[in-house]
Amino acid sequence: MKERILLFTIVFGLGVFIYIFQSYFNTVWGLALLCTFMFIYAMFMNLSYKLKKRKLEKYPEIINRNYKPFVSVMIPAHNEESVIENTVLNILSMDYEKFEVILIDDRSTDNTASVLKDLEKRFDKVTALIREKDAFPGKSAVLNDAFKIAKGDAILVFDADATVEPDFLSILIPKLEPKDVGAVQARKIIRNKNQNLLTRCQNNEYTMDAHFQVGRDSVKGAVELRGNGELIKREALIDIGGWNNYTLVDDLDMSTRLHIKGWDIRFCIDTAVYEEGIMYIRPLYRQRRRWLEGTIRRYLEYFGDVLFSKKMSLRASLDMTAYISQFIMPGWFLMEILIRGFKVLAKQAPPHMLYSSIIIGCVIGFGFFFAARYALRRYDYMPRLDATFEALETSIYLLIIWFPLVLYICFKILFMKKDMNWGKTAHGLVLEEEASIKAFIKKEIEKTKRYTIEKTEQYTDKLKQILAEKGEK
């Protein structure tokens, strides 16, 4: 109810502001001002990154090689029998000496539990935790259960489809050492990015996110955890009371609570966790719906704490405020268009007033395009033409995916009952598709072999018949 009242107040207040002040001022300038603020802040983050990089070139960061805390690697698994073994084998190949792996079966209905028990028998570092069928659902509850048996001074969380390079932990660990740092997030990359248009756009979206995270890290802003490849200090976890069982987004919820408590979160661009991209539109929408709903709800839930926290740094507060503006913009833009359209139809305003709002919309779209192209050039080292084309298709993808979802989630929070539908991401689809292709090829080869054998037999019989007839003559 608190979230609903707060969101209603924001939406109603924004609508009244736009409707009333359009009679006295051109409120499109308000939207333009918001865009300008976002642009200036983006430039500020980019400049901070370049200054930080130049400083590190002159004075390289001193790494304490003796800081090697014991790490508990947690991997929740729900119906992941097709991918979990490959993930565990990959994680066990990390060159960091001091770690354990806790595999958690979350009420799976397939053969996942048996696979985890088998892995526990095969490897000393692996512990399998099988949750009861009536256990509290959700990733947060899974991680809280695993935390009870974890021995590590740091907790590393992976998704069931994650893969990393051997030096992953060795690169990530030094970032966690400073006393004020509560967590570190690695860059995320889509492993099957060349599968189709959707997976390519998802990877480009992740590259954009990495670009923004690097900027936020440079200004010591409100860097966020991303669920997969996040390393958290035990002390920080205990301080915030572990994971929130009642959130849709465990990583983002934890990020906000860590900042409120005064903990810093760092972003590490120097190493990455690879995961499987979603190949089909419906499960992609389901996943993004959960992400976005959880994002908006956590801002509404912790609104007062963010404003009045005595431990949260001013930089993190300002950065979080700037980040929230991207969720305000779609609603503002839609109301601006609808109200102006109504006034134009009612002949209360000239048509050019509507055009000015559409122009601002195009400017917003160009901003996302420019950010995507810049990120692809900087982090994926794409040629100019390729980066331009992929930035264009990614901007269209973001418009189709995120814009309507922001509006839908706002409507849902205001008028629909809250549910805890996590919208689990399907893993192993690439493996299934590859297996399907291999099975098809094998079937076709067998069919060809049978056909060849049949034809050979026919020709052999015919040849024997001809030779027999000639022999008689």
C-alpha cells in the first residue's frame, strides 16, 4: 500500500503539473531540462572515468597480494540439470586457492538434485544443499539458506549458467579489500550473443550497462549488483540482515540497502562472467518485467531511507536520483503527448506544440543511440560502421522492450495486486537447440544412409539379374 500511495502521488503530481502549467509555460522545456541534466551527468561520469584512468596510469593501484579471504561460491539451481554440471566444472577451474562451492537445489522438478549430489561426491570443494519442496520460494530465500552453512569471509554468487575465466576471482578479490567496500560486481557478457537479433541486442544492452556502471564507479556513485558474478563481504551481509526474501530483484534490493547503510559497491570491468542470453521474445519480456517491477518497487520501498539516511554518501544519493530519472521520463513523455494531443484536438493549443514534444522524444532516442554506440566502441572495440548499425538496432530494441514495460509496471503497481512471480529465466536453451540440431542432422544422415543402402541393394539385384540373363544366353 505504501508503494501504491507514493507512486500515485508522483504520477498525479506530475500530471497536474503538466496540465496546469501548459497553460502558462511550455512544459516541454521541463522535459528538455531533465534530458539536459542527464546529459551533463553522463558527461561528468565520462570525464571522471578518463581522469581516474589517467591517474592510474601515473600511479598504478597497489594490490595487496596477501589479502586472500576464504570465499563461499553459491550457485542456486531450479530445474537446471542441463547446464549445472558444466557450470560447476568451470567454476572449479578458477586459479584462486581458498574457496568452496555450495550448490543449492531450489525445489526442482527435474533431475537437478541428483546431479548436485553426484557433484558433491566427486569433488571435495562442493557441498550440495537440497531444499524441501515446501521451502519459501525465490532466489533470496535460497541464498539465505546457503549463507547459514557458508564458511567464507566473502560470498560469490553465480547463476546456474555462469562461466568465467580461471583468473576471475584473483582479479575481483583485491577490489573488495577496502574497509568501506561491501561488494564488487563483475562485468556481464552474453555468451551466445551471435545466436540471433535478441541475444545480440541483450549483449549490447549489457555493454551499455557496463559503460554506465564504470561511470558510476568513477564518481563513487550508487553502483549496483547484477546477481550473476557479485562478490559480497560477509560483514556487509550481516550488517544489512542478508537477502530480502520479499523482493523480486535480490541484487538491486541488496544494492540499495548496502548504500543506505553506508557501504560502497565497486564495479570491475577487468573481468567478466558469461551467461546465456534469451533467444525468444516472450521469456525475455517475462524476465525484464520482473527486473523492472523489482527496480521500481525497491525505489518506492526505500524512498524515505534514501532521502534521510545518515550513512549513505551524498554522491551515492545524487547518483541514485539521476538514475531514477530514466524511469520518470517515459511517464512524463507519455503524459506530455496525451495532454498536448487532447488540447490540439480540442483546439485549445496550436499543432506545433505537439511537434515540440515529439522532437524531444527523438532527442531522447538519439541519446540512447549515442550511449550505445560509444559503449560498443569503447568496450567491445567495434568498427565504426558496425557500432553505428548495432547501436541503432539496440536503441529500437530498448524502446520496444523498456518503454512499454515502464508504463505497464506503473499501472500494475497502482491498480493490481502485488504478486511474487519471479519469472524464472530459462537456461540451457542453447544446449537444447544444439542437441535438437545435432539430432536432426543425425536423423538426416541415417535417412540418407538407409536410402543409399536401399538403392545400392536395388542396383545390385538388378545387376545380378542382368548378369544372370546374359549367362543363360
